[in-house]
Amino acid sequence: MKKIIITIDGYSSCGKSTLAKQLAKKLNYTYIDSGAMYRAITLYFIQNRIDWMSHEAVTTALEDVHLDFVPNSLTGLSEMYLNNENVEHLIREMIVAEKVSEVAAVKEVRDLAVAQQKKMGARKGIVMDGRDIGTVVFPHAELKIFMTADITIRVERRFKELYEKNKNITLEEVKQNLELRDYIDANREISPLRKAEDAIILDNSHLNLDDQLQLVMQWVEDAI
Ligand code: C5P
């Protein structure tokens, strides 16, 4: 069967990665979490005290940043490696979430990430989620989805995820982080979060996962 590129963009915690993983499994495609790359670069900058407001410091630092996606042998899902170290869990910490949107707004950072993302799509058969995948990374993708959901539902979802790992986290903290990231992502100068003109809107505030997958699989069939 013909392989296509599927892009999923949208606000934070809309369930983009859940849908992307389901689709990749069902279609036997590769799932790429583009946000993990921005998170890994942010982690590197924090660990190495890089001032990301300085173009010079960023350019020099990025020469030492090597990002890879390596499939987990048990789950088959790609995990993020930063300079040969698995950082899949570290990059989900709040300390990274608090800074990632600032780092992701830096031109040199985006240039590096986008170039690598474009290469990953060369053979198609890929589902990639993020903020600018349908607009900038794969403007010719066969199927583009733009996800949204009510803010209260998104906050609850992300809270449940983070609370598993950190019982001190509060709903208010999670809400503030989501709203701030969405604001920075949608208002930055380079590649702001936008719905591509030819993207289909998927509001999953009140859809269960099975119904959502069924609906999107219909869109996939139409696109193939
Ligand atoms: O998808 P996730 O929430 O993990 O992404 C973390 C952050 O990375 C986003 O808030 C955004 O600032 C940035 N990002 C981006 N472009 C992408 C994917 C993520 O700017 N394609």
C-alpha cells in the first residue's frame, strides 16, 4: 500500500502523541515526536548553562548536540537520545517544560531540528506531531491534522500524567505552564503554531480514543 506522511499539530496536551502512536501502530509507520527534540536541546542548554538568548552561545553549543531517535526494544516506540544517552524520561520533567518554548523560539535551534525532521520523512510512512509540522516541516504532507481540546480537559490530562511521577505538582502549575507555552508557541516570530490551510481540525474534547482512531483512519484511507 502507498505510504504517506501524516502531520499532527496543535496546542499542548491535546492528545497528539496518543493519536500519533495509535496511527503508527495501526499503519506500521514510524512515529516521531518532534517536541522531544526541542525538549532534548533545552535539557542540554540547562545542564550546560548555555545562555539561549545569545546567538553565538547557541551556535557553538549546538555543534555538540547530537540527537537520535532509537526504538525501544520492548515497545518498538522511538525514544529520544541526547549525545548517546537516553533522555526520554528526563525531558518530560517540569524544569524542561518551563523553558522549552523559549528555546524552541530560537532560530538556530529550529533550523537544526527542522533539517533533521525533514530527512526523517524522506521515505514517507511517518506520523510526526508538533507545532509546525504541517506548515513548515512537511507542507506537502498527504494528511494534516490540527488538534484542539478544551483547556480544562487538557490541563486534567497533563496533570494526571505528571502527578504519576511527581505528587507535589498542582493543577494551577500545570495550567499556567500549558497556557504560557501555547502563548509563546502561537506568538513567536519563526514558525508560530498555526493550522495549515489544508489541515483538518480534530476537536477531541469529547471523543473517546477508539472513536477518534476510527474517524482518523477514515481520513487516512481518503488520503491514500
Ligand atoms: O509536543 P511537546 O509539548 O512535547 O513540545 C514541547 C515544546 O516544544 C512545545 O511547547 C513547543 O514550544 C516546542 N515545539 C515546537 N515545534 C514543534 C514541536 C514542539 O516549537 N514542532
